[in-house]
Amino acid sequence: MPIDEDVTGAEIDKEVRQELMSLPKTLAEDVAKNLVMVARLLDEDPQAAYGYARVALRLASRVPSVREAAGFAAYAVQKYAEALAEFRAARRMTGLQHLWPVMADCERGMGRPEKALAMAGEAEVQKLDKAGQVEMRLVAAGARRDMGQAEAAVVTLQSPELASSSQQPWTARLRYAYADALLEVGREDEAREWFAKALEADQSGSTDASDRLAELDGVEFIDALDPEADEESAQFAEDRREDRREDGRVEGRGGSASPEKDAGE
């Protein structure tokens, strides 16, 4: 697969570079470039990112960062069984626990929320950093919703991290998940309050909290010149509600690890 002209492989971080030192120099450079492409494309073109991850995996399957990147790429294209296998391999190689939440979410993706919920109660969770523990809480709440336990999902998300006024990278997503869970159990006024709090914390635009607030307030943004806009807007809103009911999984999972970290981007 073609590598972007501006990619040198030097973009990867120091830890990954050290792992690649076990490879011949030319091979290490090729692997590094493919890892950079994975990180670069994961959000905008996950299928292409998956292709680059498969190349890196073929070249260096014994490198933990390669297995982790391959896991995230497979996860991004909803190949959950494949992603779980790669994450397990990376975890065996390193002995680290940071992939535990995304491994649990893979279980959800494969239709096994009970397994994900069981993982939330394992000792490995205590070894996670704060961000990882929040991710695990999000996954556990999603598993509860998968199992039709909406009230339990609300309770699962109630935590010191949710109540804290401190702004952390995960604050917006935690508040958003709580708002969404509240809405599912019919607590609309509280849901609106928490969507507003999520929006306040969402500096990077990682959620659609503003859209959800507008939806609750009955605000619709349509093209007044388009006679089909009303119908299309209504259908779009319904499709989004259906997607949320069917999916329910949290965004951007994986605790403190991601291919972006691996590539130093």
C-alpha cells in the first residue's frame, strides 16, 4: 500500500521506536511508516487504516505495538473478534493491563455483554489508571444497556469522576453517556442538564451533545429553500435515535492506549 510522501517513520514515539529496534533497520522503517499511516487514517478512513495495519502485522507480528495497532484498526471496522485476538496478544507480550476496557468492549461488539460486565469486576481494573477506570465504567454501563438494564446503567455511571468539576480528557464523554442513560429511563430534564454539562466540557467536539440538546429543545436546523428538508430532517433524527438504541457503545475506547499514541501523533 502506498505511503504518504511526507511520512518518514520518525513520527512514532520513543517507546515504539525501541520496540522496532529488534528488527533489521530497513524492515523497522517500513513497519514504522505503516504504523504512522494507521494512526493518520484511523478516524477518517478506518478501512484504509486497517489495510496498513495488516501490512505492519505481516512484517512484524512479534512487536507488541504492531499487535495493538492492528487491534485498534480491526476494532474501528467492527471486526471485534479479530481485534480482541490482537489485544490479547499485545497484553500477553507486555503484561500491561491498559487494553482491558477495549477488550471488554470487543466482547460487547460480539454480542456478549455479560462477559464484558464480568470483566468490569476483575482485579485487572484496579491496575488501570484513572482514565482506564473511567473507560471501564463506560463499557460496563453500555453492557448494562445491552442487557436491557437501563436503570442499572444510570447507577453504574454515578461516580466521583462524574461529580467532579475537574475537566479531564474523558469528562465530556462520561457526562454524555450519563445524559444518554438518563434519557433512556425517561428522566428528560436531568438528561438535558447533563448534555449541557457534557457540551461545556467538550472542547474537542468529541460528542454531539449540542445536537442532542437541540433535539430535546425541539430545534431543527433545515434548509428553508429545500421542500424535502422537513421530511429528510425527521428521518435523519429517527435514524440517529435508532442507531443509538442499537449500538449504545461508547466512543473512542481503549483506556489510555491508542494507535495515535503509538505513532506519536
